[in-house]
Amino acid sequence: MNILGIITERNQKHLVIANAVLLSFIFFLLVGVPFIPSVAQKATTRFLYMGIFFGSVYALTTRTKIVFSIAAILSVMQVISQIIGTERIEIIVQILNTLFFIYAVIRLVKQFVLAKEVSPMVILGAINGYLLIGLVFSILLLIVTGLYHESYLMTSNSIYLNPHDNYRILIYYTFMTMTTVGYGDIIPVSPAARSLAVMMAVCGQLYMTVVLAFLVGKFAGIHGRT
């Protein structure tokens, strides 16, 4: 094997590990946090966001100092938001988090689209892209509930969700909507909330359909030539 092949193979292994670590951070944020003591959940969520920032950077084939710097700045802002916690700072942090995750999703999607074969890196990248889209929408839900306080109604107790105490519920609602499961226990009430629900359902289904078709087509094309 020539030197270029060895470097490429090592880079692929690095990307697989980086995407696996990123997936671990996201998965624990979505599923694991509710199982730790409630007093530590908010701080743990901030820490996991920091891990996702740097995990997203390392999961990319090309990284620049600017992207590292942005991830570091966002991590610092997570700490500041945890300490100060004013509503204005929270909104600013949420908007910046959303922009960063959108950038990460675009890069990850471009990365596995340009891949020559269906590899573990491609599969992990596709999964991470989907979960990061869910995080983007969950942050948008926080912004909507902060701007329009009576946007999401829990039918079980007729209580409107708020961005300070119900983030876990908003994450749950996000993925139930993206997957079009829709148990009906949370209802979007405001016009902004309903528009966001439409976007989540459409984007979730489009991503799954397009990415699955792409991966199957790429896999079939490679094996069809052999």
C-alpha cells in the first residue's frame, strides 16, 4: 500500500471514530440526561452541547482554525449562560447554536454525498445529520416558546410549555413530530408553532427518504459494477 493509501485509510478511521463519539454525545443528550439527578441535568446538557460542538468539528473531513474558534466561543457561552442565565443571553446562545448546527449538518451531508462508497463513516454521518437536524428544531422550539409563551399546550394537564423548565419535553415533541408519530399529548397552538410543526414533519420525512434512497443507490451502483 502506498503512502497516500495509508494516509487515506487512517483519515477514514479517524472520521469513523469522530462520528461515533459525536453520535454518543448526541444520543446521551437525547436519551441519557433524564436518567441522571434533576439537579445536574441542566449542567450536563451544557457539557454535552460543548462535546457536540467539538465532536461536529472533528467529524468533518476538513477543519479550519475558524471553526475550532467558533466551537470554543460557543462552549464558553454555554458556561456564561449557565452562570448568568438571563433571557436575552439564552436567546443569543440558542440562535448561535442553531447556526452552528445548521453548518454542521450541511457539511456532514455534503461529506457523505461526496463519498465514493457506503462506509461506516457515511452511515454514521447520515445518522448524525438527522439527529443534528432534530437539535436545530428543538432549539427553534425554545426560541418560539420564549417569544410566544402560549405556543405549546400539554393536553394531559392543560399547561403551556415554557423554555426554562420543559426543554426535555420539547426535544421529545421535536422527534415525535419529525418522525410523524404524533401522540397528540402536545399541541402546537400559536401560528409560529404550527408552521414550525409543518417544517419539522416535512424535513424529517424528506431527509429520511432522500438519504435512504441515496445510500441504497450508491450501494447498488458500486456492487452493480463489480
